[in-house]
Amino acid sequence: MTLAYELTAGRAWSLVGVAFGVLGLVLGVRALRRGQRGVVALVSGVIGVVLGAVVVLMAKGGPGTGYGIVGGYLSLVVGVAALVVACAAIRRGARAAARRAA
């Protein structure tokens, strides 16, 4: 088994997925603290999860082969965390809006 040390397409896509996941996580935490809606965080988390899933499903080898499978799994985890935080922010924002309307 040979190890790939350069930035391959799989690794690049997994890094893009991780970046979207981290962006969603940061925006979700920010929305949760400020009591705002986290729709942008939700969309960003979904993009991170989808990119991670595509990288993992398309990978033909394990870690170190250049297919980006480790980054794909990381993108899945960070994207799901962003989704959870964004959903919590959206629920909190909806509850606050319902209280104001009543």
C-alpha cells in the first residue's frame, strides 16, 4: 500500500465539507447565544454533511490512500453537530417569537 501525501480531489472536497460544517457550527452557536434563527447555520451544516457523505461513499480506500475518507468522516461529524446546534437555535427562536406574539 502506498501513501499519498499530496492534496487530492477527495481530500480537497472533504476539507470543503469540514469548512462548511465548522461555519455552520460557529453560526449556530452564535445564533443560539443571541436568540436569533439559525437558518444559515442549518444550510451550512447540511452542505457539510452532504459533502462528507459523498466523499465517504466515493472513497475506494482507507486512511492514507488519498481519497479523503478521514476528512469525509470528520465533515459528517462536524456537519451533524452544526445541524443539532442550528435546530436548537431555530427552536429557541420560534419559542421566543411565540412568547412575543402571545
